[in-house]
Amino acid sequence: MALLVTAVAKAVFVSSWRKAELGDNHCRIYSAVGFAARLDGKRKGVYSFDGEPIAFAVGSYISNSSWMRLLSLAVFGVPSEEVWKNPMVYKGLPFFELVYMEDQGSIGPKTSKKLVADFLAHKETIRQKVRTVIEDDFDNECNLADYKFSDYGFGLEGFICVYNKWCEVFARASDEGFVCFG
């Protein structure tokens, strides 16, 4: 099963999600338990939006977890599992809202603006750190298959392809929209 991520812009609340039929240019916005703050004060429900959504399949939940683990190692120096155990230690740091996010739910426009800024500001640093992590793992006889990111490829280049897709979806959602997981 693949994790699909979709981003929309210029979202306008239509109605409670229990009462609305989804049509073209409509999406359901919701949050996982404990992550309502990621909606940036926006209501759960059905929203209409302008333009075409941007969507990409991150890959399997396992490849997404591997990608998040690499991002976390590059940013925080610890695997994502450690961030999940101690979120208050990492809260407010770059990429926190993505690394510490359920695989289902939505992220609103303010958090998307923060995340796209993180992606743009840290791209080269992340590239270097991820290269180092992968090279160190290969020195320890790691399998290249451990670094396959969906259809985006292997190793550093596959990681960067997914990194660029995340940046693109958060850029779209930062225009009064949402990124939806699941």
C-alpha cells in the first residue's frame, strides 16, 4: 500500500465532512488524534479549492519511514523514532512538523509555509548530510535496497527527488491550502 500526498491551494470551507458529497475540486480535511494544531486553526471538513491539486505517491509506508528516518538523521542527528519518543526536544526545529506527523491527516497553510521555507533553506546541507549517512551505512555493508524511495530511485538521488516533491506540495499548500496524507 502506498502513501499518497496531495496538496491544494486557495481552499475554502464548504461544510462538515459528514454532510457533504465530494465533487471535483473538493477535498476532505481532517487531523489525526493529537495533531489538530497542524490545521492552523482551520476547521475539519470539506473544502473547495482552486486549480489542479499536486499529488505524489511517496511510496510504501516502509519507504516513507526510511525517507523520514534519513531526513531526521540529517536534521536532528537521530532517527525519527527518537523524535517520536521525545517530541518536545525537537519541536520548533526545521522539518519537525513533517517528521513528527501521522501518515494520515492534513497540514494547513501556515505550517506549510514554515515547512517550504525549511526545505528551501536547508537543501544543500541536507544533501551533504544524507550523502554522509548513506556512505557510512555502505561502509557497514548496508543494502542499497534500504534506500529505495518509491519510483523516485535509489540512494541520494532518490532521496532528493522525494525531497523536491515534498517542497513542491508544501509550496502549493502555503497559498491558503492544505497538504493531505493518506
